[in-house]
Amino acid sequence: MNITFWVLMVVMLLLAIGILVLPLLKVRRASSIAYKESNLKLYDEKVKELDLDLNEGRIDQVFYKVAREELDRELLTDIPEENQETAALHYSSQGKRHPAIAITVSVFVPMLAMLLYLELGMHSASDENFVASQAQSQNRQSQSTSKQPSVEEMVSHLEQRIEQNGGTLQEWTMLARSNKYLGRYELAKKAYDAALEKDPNNAQLMLEAVEVMALNNNRSFTPEARKLALKAYAIQPDNVNALWFAGVAEYQYKNYRQAIDHLTALLPKLAGVDDQTVKQTVVAMVAKSRENLIAAGEEVPELNELIDVKTLARAESQPVKVNAASSSTATSSTTLTVNVDVSEEVRKKFNANDAVFVYAKAKQGPRMPLAVQRMTLSAIPATVTLDDSMAMVQGMNLSAFDKLEVSARLTKTGTAIAQSGDYIGSLTVEDKSRQTTLNIVIDTVIP
């Protein structure tokens, strides 16, 4: 209730009290005056009757005088020692006054009104609204209590804490991993650098930093990333991730001998891994490295000598052509033509400068894209060509896999990794040799 309601209520109470009390005071005053006027009027009437009887001769002067004196005595007996001018005040003072009644009315009427309001007005008139408002209040309180901070808010709080106290190893590591999750690879890289300053020989942090740098460079290893990957490998040569990053880094830098050494050492450690595509990728990279060395005039053992036959058999649940004769297939180039469009409903939700990624991946193979093109929404609709030259890892191209999945994804974040809220369209290519044009419409949200 606001102040206006209370002011109006007080004014109305005062008005009600005035209406009740003032008439009572006026009644007492009126009674006094009426009493005075009644006695005097009776006296005057009797005097007039005597004067009339005297004038008409019905009484003589002696009787008139005696009767007049008697009337005066009666009047003086009723109003002792008072004259007509003070008679009203006398009888007013003799009449009973009851100030307690006025006080009672002034005090108990407001109290009674308030009690009646609390008992009848507030509860009966607004029970439903009151209950509804209480429910809404409890609901808001529950929501406020249950609301959890977002990742962005937690990262912001963590940054503030680090700024205040300089940051511990654990805090810098948490910040780096959080920024990696959010796709903020530059900030993640800086956080990993700070963490490595506190623990320079932490191979796990090195490998995480290498991954962030590769993600920030379109999955290609920068010289710094390669150097850090090899340092992590030197610290933990049996670490699976160290072997993988070192092998891929050397493969990208065309150090094929070293790539073969790292990757062949990795394969036995993948025996218990259920994902066969990882094994297939490693085998394919070893085979391609061997072919490149042979093409450069170097002598290289047979693939079966480089890779244990049992390991190769386990890795080839879906055979990959990796023998020496496969070099001829590697020279053939696969090209996909993709017409990309966006539904009008989806287009309205994005800006013209938001990113669109068009890419192809193996239907059953490595998760990394085999070919990618990036553009903005303003360029859509467009026709995109994907081919082997777009491979992010040499040998991991369109020609290396039979079945492909081609997708176009629209994103506000601009990151290469799909995020919730992005929109996508996809098609499966069962026979890439048919060279048909693919028509993809971006119309499905990523949950």
C-alpha cells in the first residue's frame, strides 16, 4: 500500500470522528439553551395572563401584586442567585457533561475501523491476489536462488581474482581451459603461457597449449606449437597425446622420418581404443610419409615392416589402402561442387557478417574436416568448390575416403567448432566419383 492510501484513510477517519463528536457537543449546548428558554417563556406567559386579567378587571391591583411576587419567587427558586442573562450558563454547567464519550469515540472508532479492515477488507477482498503475489514472490526467490552463473560470468570472476592476487597455477589453468571451451583461443594461449611460467616442465599443459595454438591456426601447427609439442614429447615420450602431436607436427613440416617414428610408436598404444578412425588416420599418415620419402629417392622399409601386422589388422576394421601401389590413387583428385543457401527464417536471426563454414568430413573416419571454405552470410547463396588442396593435414583429403559428409554451418561465434545455437545443413556423399552438384540449405539448429 502506498502513502496516498494511508493519507486518504486518515482523512476519512478524522472526518468520521468529527461527524460523530460534534453533534454530541451541539446536542448538550442545545439542551441548555432549550431549558433556559422554556422557563423564561413560561414566566412571561404567566405575567401576560396576569396583566390581561388586571386590565380586563377580573383581578384587582392587590391580587395582581401578590401573584406577580409569587411568580418571581418561583423563578428565583428554580434559578437561585442568577439572573436571566446567566441562567443558560448555570443550567449548562448543572447538566452532565461526558467528555469520556468523546474520547472513546475518538480513540476506539479508528481502532475498530482498522480491525475491521484487517479482518474483512484486506483478506476477503484480496485473498486471491495476495496468494498469487506470494507465489510469484516465492517463485522469483526460488529462481534467484537456483540461478547459476554462466561460464562467461565465472570466467570474468576468475579473471578479476587473478588480477587481484596474480593467479595461482590452478587458476591460470582453469582460465586457459575455460577460454578454450568458449573458443577464445588467443586468450587461452596467453593463460597457458602464464601457467607454464609457474610450471615450465608440465607436459600436459604444453600439449593443451599446442592444441589451442593449432585450433587458432586452422588446425595447422605454427613453429612455436611444433617446438612445444616436441618438448612435451621429450619430457613424456610414452604419452599418447605427445606422440600424436609430435607425429602430426613433423608430418606437416615434412619431416617424414620423424613423423613415421612418432606415429608407429603411437599405434601399439591405440590397441585398446574403440574408435577405429583414429587408427586408420595414423596408418594413413605413416603410409603417406613413406610414399613421400620414396618419391624423394630415399629407401624406406615396407609398410608391413614399419607397422606390426597385428596392430595393422586391428586398425583396419575398415581397410585403408596404404600399400605402395596406393600412391597412384593419391594423385587422383576429388572435387565437390556445393550450392549453399540459407532459409529465410534462419537468415533473419543472423547478421550479414556472421561466418559460414562449408566443409567435408569422412563419414567414417577422422573428425577433422578434409576440406573447408569460410565465407560470410552476405555471400550466400553461393557455389563452393571443395577439393584435395584444402586438406589441413597432408594425405587427409577427400580422395582418401569413400563416403563423405558435406555440411554448411552458420555461426555467430565465428569459431570452427560447432556450438549450440548454430544452424547447419548436411548431405551424405555415397559415391564421390559421380561428380554431382550438392544442394545444401542451412535450416536446422544445433541443440
